[in-house]
Amino acid sequence: MTETFKTEPETKEVSVVKQQAMKALTAANELEIKAAEDMPVATDLLSKMKTVARMVKERREAITKPLMEALGSARDLFKPIEANLADAERVVKGKMLAYQAEADRKAEADRVKIAERVERGTMKAATAVARMEKIEDAPTSVQGKVGAVAFRTVRKVRFSELRKLEGGEIIKLALGGYLEWNETAARTDALAGKNVVGVEVYEEKMVASSSILEADSPLLGQK
């Protein structure tokens, strides 16, 4: 049976901030700044918006914080159990693969020995073929009483360390779209005054607003 989870019903508090957010968007769209006298109106509008945003954040965290703490506790509880199971599976698979590798190595060695005897003339070709047919390769699948496994070869990729590549190789990777910025590190170093190739520090004006309203103060559209 599938368990269903219901979200918390919309409380009066949530309904209020939801309406305020809609009013904020309407007010923002209707706002016109044509003269310096209009700037204080915009300033107060931003202030009221920040108050609503604070109320929304507080309500959201009141709901999500306990859930996140419970989730963290559950993860901490099962993490060592899952780690033990993962290690156990890795050990068993490792031993099976080691056996497979040794079985394949031995089969190949036996074939080489037979081929060498044919080359030396100490074994007839027909005899060699018959003996090679009797050589068993490692099984590609195994059937147990309650389970089964299959061995397959997959293609994987191993990456070189970028710092060990030559300049021309780095350029080719970049042109091919295989390199991406570590924007966090590059931004931090550039803003700290370090010369980072390809990074430009520039200035841009922003609006930094603050609110002096309390959560219970009149908000948008309220008297």
C-alpha cells in the first residue's frame, strides 16, 4: 500500500503572507518612477516587501526546520548500516572479480603454452585444437539458489590531472567545451586583488533596501 503525505493546511498566517506577496507584485508592476519625489514611495514599498519576506521565511522555517532535523537524524541512524552493507557487497564482488581474473589468466596461459608447442613442432595442430576446445573460460554468469550474477565488461574513462597537461592540451580542452570555471574560487581570488586570467572585476550599482517595520506593522494595502 502506498503511503500518501499531506501538506499542512494553509493557516490564517500563511494566507495573510500569501495575499501580501500578491499585493507586493501588483504594487511593483503598478509603480511608476518619473521624478525624484517618487523614490521615497518606491523605498517604502521595498521596505514593506522585506517585512513580508521576513514573515514568509519565519513561517517556512517553522515548518521545514523540524522536518530537516528529523531527516538528518534518520540519515545518521541508517548511514553506518548502509555503509556496512556497501562494504560487504564490495568485498564479495571484489573476490568474485579476482577469481574471474585469475581464471581468465590461467586459461590464456594454457592456450599460449599449447600454441608454443605447435610452433616448436612438439604437438600436432589437430591435437592443439582439441585441447584448446577443452580449456574453460571463467563463467560469464553464475546461478545460485536464491540469486544470480552476471559478469560484463564496461568501458570507463580515466581523467588526467589538469596540472600535468601541457598548455596546448589545456587550450584544446577549453575549445572543445570540456573545461568549466570554478567560479567560486575565481571570484574570491579576483575580488581579493589577485590577477586571474579571463576574470574581470567591474562595478555595478545595486539597490540595498532595509525595513524598519515590525512583523505586526501595517503592510501592503493595510491601514
